[in-house]
Amino acid sequence: MSSQPYPDPEQAPQPDAPTAPVRRRHVFYIPGYDPIPPRRYRELYRREAAEQAAISGYEISLTSGPAQTGRFGWQVEALMDGVATTTRVDVLVWSDIVQHSMGQGGTLRAIATAYLQLLRTAWIYLSTGALWRLVRLRKGPVLAALYPVVFLLGQLALAVLTGVGVAAGLDLLLAARPFAPLAGALVGTLAGTLAGTLAGLAVLRWFRARDGRFYAYYLMHDYAFSAGAYGAYPPALEARIAEFSGALTEALRGDSDEVLVVGHSSGAHLAVSALADVIRAGAADRADPALSFLSLGQVVPMVSFLPRADRLRGDLLALSRTDALTWVDVSAPGDGCSFALCDPVAVTGLAGAGKRWPLVLSAAFSKTLSPARWRTLRWRFFRLHFQYLCAFDRPGSYDYFRITAGPVPLSERYAGRVASPSRIETHLSRYTSVAPR
């Protein structure tokens, strides 16, 4: 438990006294739109788990664990509240699909692709009316979505101004040379146009080479991928979701006490679809192991509000009514890159009789992080989007490492807990059709 008193009863840590403690757990982590191989998530878990253990007073360590064919993962040994738990964490990888979606080829092709994606993605969200509805839902993530548009257009404007300036300057310089008037003007125009074009391209290449600092191209690829088929999954991703479902089905036949799926950011709606397929197939009908789903910093409305997202909407509907799992959705208003506290089922227009999930809770960054830590992170928007996977120096009821490596299953940890009173459930999606499956 946290060694510091917590001022907000709603976020106070919950007692860890499970009726049937989890001794063995299998965690499947589905990352968001990320082209980087999954090794970074193991190192993040290792570093942040050690920090949280020092704060909260429990023991946790990582080992490589037994190999899993075709998967990247690690094993966690933890001792919390006198109970030892062994957890296998597997990353369900789709970084290769992300890499392919970000384009192949040289820098100039990458630049051209990004601007074409900008035009197409803007058209999709504007023509379908999704943009205005998303703005009414949460302004933060929409502003985050507009950031790459504005930044890329700003780069283009600067490149054009630079090119025009160089062209005009060289034109004037060459026109003053002792050529025949007509020849001088022609040489100046051609040379100026060429020099201006090269200067403008140099500006664009400079920004592209430093996108690891600006994230404009990366985010543009992210939003373009989500919207590319107007909300439908592309074939490659549909096939990968089927692989994810197969891995979950296999784990549910194993000897774990809990199978926990963690979906972060864009990975949350992939988890929804993979779990819905598992449940429809009847693979989760057994009471043991328990099946749990933790969605973190989700951006589901960015896809579910689009006209062809029938598959995702149907999956949301199926998951919201099942008693085969426990679904807890955690976000925080301080995370400007997620649709914080927005019930993804309700805002998509799928709430109704029989709705059970998700339980929407706040990670309350401004309270679970000390004032000094909050001041440090408050304007680091992309870092805050990953805070759910990190240590809190004033942990409340949400502790990623207790959930993923502790003895209490998700269903018991939040049993009897009411949803955050500030959650958003207003139906704002124009499209509510679902695909029969």
C-alpha cells in the first residue's frame, strides 16, 4: 500500500484480501499504434515496477521466463501482501503492420505520402461529420489529432516561403548580370525556380528528419491508419486480430488463475475485437481461469464514430453485455491524447438493456501524482499518455503492477466499485449500425 495518506476516498487504495488469490496469471498486452519492437515495453515494465515496489512496499522482479513460440514476453515474480504470484506477460505484436502503414521508400516519398494522408484523413472526418461530434465529446484528443495537421501545414507554408524567397533573390541576382535582357530573365527564372524548389524541399526534409522530436508524421500516420477504411479494419489487421483471439483461446485452456488482457490507446479497440471473437466462440465459458480486460487511455471513438466501423461497434455491444469477463476502463482527464472518462459503449450509442461494461474509472493524475511530479509531467502530453503503465508516487486504487502481478483478480479488485461520477455517457455518434457475426 502507499505509505502516504490519500485525500480522496474515491481513489483510496482497496484492501488486498482476495477470496481466491491469483497464483498464476497470463497477461496479454496490446500496444497502441507503435512502430517500435516490443522490447521497449519490457524495459518500461522493469523500470517502473521497481520504482512502484519501492514506493508501495512490495517485491517484484522480472525474468525472461519460458519461451512462447512467435511471441515476445517476460515473466514476473511478485510478493504482495504475503502472497506470491507468477505472471507471464506476452506482447501481442502488430508493430510490423504499423511500420508498413507508415510507408516504405525514401524521404521525399514519405513526405508526399504524409501530405496525401493529411488530405484524405481530413476529408473522412469532415465529410462524415465525425470531427464535430468528437469535438463535442472531448476537445483534448481532437486537438491532439489536429496537431499533426497544423504542424505539417506549417512546415509546408515555411517551405513555400523559403522557396519563393530563394527563387526571387536568385532571379534578381541573375537578372542584373550582363546577359541579354531576355536571356537574363529566362536564366534567372529557371535557376530561381530550381533553387527555390530545392530550398523548399530542404526545409521539409529537415523537419522530417527530426520527427522523433515533433511527432507530426507519426501522428498523421496513426490517424490515417485508423480512418483509412472509414472505420473498417484493413485485411492485415483483421488477420492479426484473429491471431490475437487464438492466443487468448489457448491461454484460457491453460492452468492460469486469471487471463488478463491489457489494451492501451489504439490497442484497446483491437482488444475489444479479439475478446469479442473469443466470447462468441464460447472459449470463455469456463469459470476458471477468470477472463479480465483492462483498457487504458482508449481512443475508441476515433474509430467507432466512423460509418464503416460496424465490426467494432458490434464487438463493443457484445463485450458490454457479457458476463464472461470483467472490463475496467481507466483513463484520466490529464491525458489529452485519450477520450478520458468517455464510456466507449455509451457514447457510440450502444448502451441499452443488458449493458454491464465497462466500469469507467479515473486514474486522477493530479491526485495520484505528487504536486512536484504533476508539475513535471503536466505538459508532456505523450509521456502522460503512457503514465498508466508507469509508477505513481501517490498510488490510489489504480496500480498497474498490483493489477498485472498481484494476487487479486480484476473482478475482486473493483468489486462493488461505482463508476467515476464525471464519466461521459452522452450518445454522440451518428453511426450505430453493427455487423452481424
